Amino acid sequence: MATFRSFCDSLLSTIGLQRPAPNIDALRELCVELLSDVPTADRTGMLMRLEKMRRADDMWHLRGALFDTISRAHGEATARARLVTLDEQLR
């Protein structure tokens, strides 16, 4: 799947059409929303990491930690369902 996406990105770039980079502030807000009902002790560390995020690529590195934080509070099924929204923004 990543290979196909890379191919599509390359093709779009070749013909002069590039996808706009996701808005970093919108991604950060979405993540804060996804964490809104996670206990403060777990949420605080993740919020600090989100503040340091400078590029959309950084979100891919934080995605696993975000999943873990949400799943500790609400279970893996809930974490998976919440991250669908984030994944759509990162495509």
C-alpha cells in the first residue's frame, strides 16, 4: 500500500500536481480532540509531544504513541476507530 501511494505521489509530482501538505495546526487540533476524554495523567505527555510537532511527517512518528495512549484508556478497538480520522487527514 505504501508503495502504491509513493507511486501515486511520484506520478502526481511528475505531471505537476502535488497534494497539499496537511495543515499542522489542524492535525494538532484533531489529536487534542482524539485525546479529550483520556485521563489527564496519560494525556499530558502526549499533548507536550504534539506541541513539538513541526511537520505532518512528525505525526507518523507520534501515531503509535497516540494509539497506545488512547487504547490504555478506552481499548484498542476505540483507538483504532479514532485513528481512522487521523489517517484520512494524513493521506
